[in-house]
Amino acid sequence: MRFQFTRRAAMLGVTALLALPALPALAQDYPSRPIKILVAFGPGGSADSIARLYGQKMSDLLKTPVIVENKPGANQILAIRTLMASPPDGYTLYAATASSLIQNPALRPGLPYDPLKDFTLVGMTVSNPGVIFVSPDLPIRTIKELVAYSKANPGKLNYGSAGLGTAGHLAAEALISATGIQMTHVPFKTDADVIREIMAGNLHLGIMTTLNTVPAIQAGKIRAIAVTTPKRLPYLPDVEALPESGMKSLTVLDPHTFGSLVGPAGMPPAVVARLSDAINKVSAMPEVIKVVHESFRSEPVTGTPESFRKFVVDQLAIWREIGKTVKLPD
């Protein structure tokens, strides 16, 4: 019996030793088959379009197909559950947004995932600037004038969004928290509804991406009072950037939204590095910069998995503080 045990132990030991080089070999061979990017929204939207743009360019760089799979439903949870059930081998990624990585986890403690524990944060793809805009009927042209008007007219101001928990709703609540102004939330079904009502003078304020608002701003139908960026935007040169407001706490609004790629928890560092490098190379391509600027009014982002994780950690802390006054249903 002793001989049999020793022989079996030796065989197991040899098998284990032979298996050790396999892990780095897997990373070195990555990718050897198609990569899938899960998108939690239907085809045709900006999140889907940006995922397809980056997927196509990453496919060229990685010499393997990168396929976008749309999995809308359950406030992005369907796509997230699919990701979490996938092997952490780099072949299933998720096009995560600001709401799925930051606002929802910070404001909805009952969610079935933790972005820092259940995801491997690979990298940000694009940053989407936001615009704080008002009805042209109001005597407001800056954040400081907004604060002054609110103090002089308590309880008068309202703001619109595309619904409870949307980026516009959460950004406006962050603005209220940072400035102390008073505004009543009026939810609508779409961003277009909000713009229409502000143009008609029935609503006072909204916060949305530049993609949705620039045409109406340039036509003079709504008035931009700030952009949620560190610097002024070239296509809105007369609109102040957040730092010009003099309120450092407003930096929580930058970016308004963003796109990123994450994987299941436990991905090999070498695979993460390969994907991060591909994202950075795509973000630096002149043709990608042109499309992202012109079609999405957004900014391509470069960085590291470490800087991305620090950004998420910092933002979660800020939004959890905001969550003390903003309550969303689980």
C-alpha cells in the first residue's frame, strides 16, 4: 500500500509540474479564438455603436474576431450576470457604463454584484461630456447665476430627466448636492421630451450629453450654462467648464457618462495588459478620434487598468455620499 501511495503521489506531482507552464502559455497564446463583447442595450444606440467601433479596431490589432452581442434587459443585469458566469479567460467582456459601474452600485445596495469584486476592470474607451442647460427665458448664464437665482426664488426651479435613475436624473441630484440649490424633479420618458419642454418654456433645467444637446444649443433654442469637463469644448467655446464655476465639488459630474470594457473577476494579468494595450491603441487612432468626436461628441480615453480602478474607487466613494440623500429602488 505504501508503494502504491508513493507512486500515485509522484504521478500527481509530475502532472502538477507539467501543468504549471500552461498558465503563462495560455496568456502568451491569447487570443486564439473570437472575443465577445456584451452590450446591455439594443443595437443602434451610442453604447452599442462605440462597442462595435472599438471591437472592429481591436479585432484588427489582436488578429481575431471581436463580436458584439446585445443583451438588453433588467437594468443591465442580464448582461452582467452573463459576464459573471463566464470563464475569466478574456474571451467574454462587458461594455460597462457609468451607471453599471458607479451610480447603480453606489445608490442601489441591493444589486447582485460588486464592480470591484466581481469584475476585472480593463480600461475606459470613451468619456462623454455633459452639458448643464436651461430655458433661454431664465436670466441664468453660469452656475453661479443658477445658485443665485435659486436662492432668490426658493422652490421655483425644476429639472427634467429621462426617468428615475438615468444619467440626467443622477447628475442633477449631484448638482443639487454640490451647490445647495432647490429643484424639483420632473421625469419624462426620453431626453428628447426634456429638450422639447425646456424649449417650450415649461421646464427649467436639464443635464445631458453633448451629443443630444449641441444642435439645440447652437440654434439658440436652449442655453448651455456649463460643460462637465475640465476645459471648454471647442464646439461650445463660450460655455464655461466646471472649474470656472469655482465649485470643486462639481467635478463629480465629469464625465457625464463613459464607456469601458471589463471582464469577469480573476482574469490573468497578461491578458488584461494585452486588452488594455489594444484599447489604448484604438483610442489613439486618428480615424477613431475623428468618429468619436464627430459622431458621438465624446473623447477617446487612454490609461491603465490601475488608473481605471482608482477612478472607479474614487467615484464610488463620491456617489455613495450623494446616495445619503438620493434614494433609488433596488
